[in-house]
Amino acid sequence: MNNFKYLILGVVFGLALTKGEAVSWFRIQEMFHFESFHMYGFFMTAVPLAALSLFFIRKMSIRSIDGEPIVIPSKAYHHGVIIGGLIFGFGWALTGACPGPLYAQIGGGYLVTLVTFLSALSGTWVYARFKYSFPD
Amino acid sequence: MEILSKPWPWYVAGPIIGLTVPALLLLGNKRLGVSSTLRQICAAAIPGKISFLNYDWKKDQWNLFFVGGILIGGFIGGTLFPNPDPVHITENTARILREQGLTDLSGLLPQELFNWKALFSLKGFLLMVVGGFMVGFGTRYARGCTSGHGITGLAALQWPSLLATVSFFAGGIFVSHFVLPLILSL
């Protein structure tokens, strides 16, 4: 039951992604062509607001409701950030979906995107299988 | 119910996405990041003898509830209360897409490209199967996606996440400008 709160947060998140049209293939092409402010406005409100919250959480040493100290582990640089990042970008432009929207597109009634999702799973699996053959 | 069928402007949807970061931290000390659920599902379903998939995925099962919620959110916003009008992209975007051969700009995805029959054409295979593969492969290789790097990482002012986000966009801009027109002309 403890996990129920994450389900609710997910519903809100998925609803905002869908109604904000971040799950729209058309919006993603528009973004990559710099034709509209919409998606940039999306990021430019989401990121600073998240950053501001993190700033206050740190500054005031706010703990989680379970009393745990909140720490954000730093993400170290590795070459995958660039190589993997580019590969993901290629896929993002083709499918119009990053991982969050993958789930939302299925729920949105575009059942064929189940195939996109299963392909994404197989991509993750293949990466895992051959992880040590790729430059890190 | 109009609020559910109408699209939300970026200054409503964006802040909700941003506030998910502190909400997850305060309610459970969890960090927003969606692509790791792909690894979890692989670990739960077909871990084999792959060390990267043999870990305690149940420890992070909260995230599976979170993406289950995203699916339900998509169902409410896209299936129960779909926007009756086409996505309001700019004239110029519509012109670019029409020039590339699209005729139907309604819905969230172009249905002439994303349908079961198209799956068996080279065009559909490249868009859905190859595209999806690259999303799953690339995000794990980069150890994060638009949420983990692009929102959480950037908000925490981590420069590797900035590099990742720039790479996401560089890859997307390249494919959208130079590769997608070729695929659509197949």
C-alpha cells in the first residue's frame, strides 16, 4: 500500500505529459525543428522549478516524510552520456517518445506503441548483455 | 470535464512535471527517472546470467507503480478524454510534415505511420522497432533519459546530465532534419 502514492504521482505526471502534448510525435518534430516555444517552455518551467525545490530542500536540510535525509547522488561522467545520449536522441525523433511517453502513448490508446515499448525493452536488454563491450 | 479534454499550455504542464521531483523526494526520498524501469522489467522478466540484470529490482518497485500511473494518466488524458482537435502545431511545422508526405496530422501520433500494418513495412519497422530499440539502448547506455538527466540531473546542476541532454537534442535534431525525411520517402 506504501507504493500507492507513487501510482498517484505517476497518474498526475502522465496526465501532464499527455495533456501538455509532450507525448505527441508532432510536438517532438516541432521541437527539433525549433518551430515553436511549446516544448521549450515545458522544460524551462519544469527544470527551474525542480532546481529551486532542490535548492530549498538542501538549504533547509528538509527530510522526507519518513525522516530520511534527502541526498541526490551525483551522476559521474562516462562516455555513454554522449554516445548513449545521441542514440537515444535518434530514437526519440523516430518514435516521438522518450521513456515516460512510451507508457503514456500505450495508455493513450495507441496500442501499436506496445511494439515500440517492447523494442525499447529489447534495446535495454541488449545493452545489458553486451555492456562490457561498449566504451564506458 | 473540459479541463481534461482540452490540451494544457506549457506553463501548466511544465510546472507539474517539475514539481514531481520534490514530491517524490519528500514523499519517499525517490529520484525521478523513468528509463530505469526498462532495466527493472528486463531484470524481472529475462535476467538470464547477465550481471547488469541480476540485482534486487524489487527494491526499486516503487518506480513500476509510478510508470503504471503514467500509463493510467495517458489513458485518462488520451483515451477517456482525448483532445478532439489536432495538436496545435505551428503552420510551418505542419507544412514541413506535409512536404515529407504526411496527410493526417490529427491525434498524438501520425496514424498513417504508426499502425499494425505499417509495422510490416520498412518505414514502420524503422520508426517503431528500430526507433524503440534506440530509445531503450541509448537511455541505459547514457544511464538516464529526459526525466533522469533532463529534469532531475539538470535541476541538481550536474554537468554530465547537461552533456547528456545536449546529446539527446543533438541526436534528435539530426534525425528529425536529415533521416526522418528519407525514411518518410520510402
